[in-house]
Amino acid sequence: MKMFNENILDFPTNPTTSWIIRTKNEEKWLPKILEALFMQSRLDFEIIVVDSGSTDTTLEVVRSFPVRKIIEIKPEEFQYAYALNLGIQEAWGQYIGIISAHSLPASRDWYEKAFQNFADPLVACVGGQYSSLPDGSYTEKLGDLKYYISRVNEGIDLFAGIQKDEYFSDLSNTNLIIRKDLWQEYHFDESFQESEDVDWAMEMRVRGYKTVFDPSFNVYHSHGGINRPIIEERRQLWRELKMRIESKPRPSISISKLNK
């Protein structure tokens, strides 16, 4: 497989940001996600892929790009937060970018605009909204519509754009940038499978940091086209996890295999 851009020959040895991508059978969208990253207006980053047993061409795709490190784990070892912690542990950057292997950046200056928020030393992380990919299921498309209707009902002028929020707590590892030094103090808690991002953001806010929602950092993301559970099928699990997260004593310590 030929690399899409032969001018990109190597990764930086002193990257500002380390992007962590978790993969398993992601051949459908991963080439476009990697292309979008390597076409960004800022290229001061490295990429680390944590793969949990892909049987399609995912790893072939990864090796056709200047990805610095591939970490392979067994499928039975996979857990969302653990895979992230494992990748971040190997990161060289001072900031950690997290993006799903089926989350397509919305613009070429997507990373650059999001990163500007870190000029404020109190910003712990920056995330954005997502809407469905072209192959998203009809329920995901309806979810997009429901979201925008809810914004209108809240009195938000969509034509004026969704405003940045420095105190947004429900950020997602679908697309997120965090400070690595704060991760070193508090790893993603592996006891909150699929909601480790909400727990991390809440912990940072309790510690006095800002958790920024920036609409310029939006992505296109969905599960319907890749035969994975869609949002509606997981909503009850997320509600239960959020209740546990909200009842957790703060400030706290995180549970991770890396802490042992």
C-alpha cells in the first residue's frame, strides 16, 4: 500500500502532541482519518496506534503512514481506558490527542484551532461535538437532528454557531486533547468502561481546571456503518456509569493496571 503523501517521510522526534488511536478492524475509515491528520495545518505530532487483534487490513493501513509506534494487545485484554493508558504511557508529547479510528476531523485547521485553548494554563482538555458519518445508521441521523432541535429549543441561534464552553463536563474520547502532565497525576479510570472520559473531565474540574468544549474541534463519527452498537443501544449503560461517576468522592485516585 502506497503512502498518500511521500513528502511526509518521518515523525517528529520532539512532538508537541501524541495522537492515540485505538483500533480493531478499522479499515473502512482509518485511511481517511490518518490522511486528515497528516493534512492538518500543524504537523508537530506523532501517532501511536493500540490495536486489539485486527483481522482485516487495519495494520497494513497503519504501516503505510509514518506512525511512530504500534502496540498490539490481545482482544481479551482490550478495555477502552486501559488501551488509552497503555498508548499514553508510550507518548513523547506534552499533550495527548485522542481520536477514534472512525472519527473524521471536520477541517484542516481542526487541531490548530483546538490547541489554541491551551494558551490558558488552567485548561486541562479540549473536546468537541460530533455528527454522523455518511454511512451512519438512520437512528444516528435522527440523533443529529434531535441534537440540533434541542439547541433551538434552548434558544440557541444555530446560524450564529454553537459557542465555546469552558465548563463543559460531558467531553468524549471520540475527539479530545488533554495535558499529559495531568494524566500522569490521574490516569483514565479503568473501572468506568466507556465513560472514562466523563470521569476524567469531572476530576479535572474538581481540581480547579477548565474542560473546554470547542465547536471548531468537531468530527464526523458514527457506528452504524461498521456494525457496532449505536448510541441508542448504549445509552442506559452510560446513564448508570454517569450516576456512579457523579457519586464518586472527589478529588480521587484512578484505578489502572498501570498504577500497580
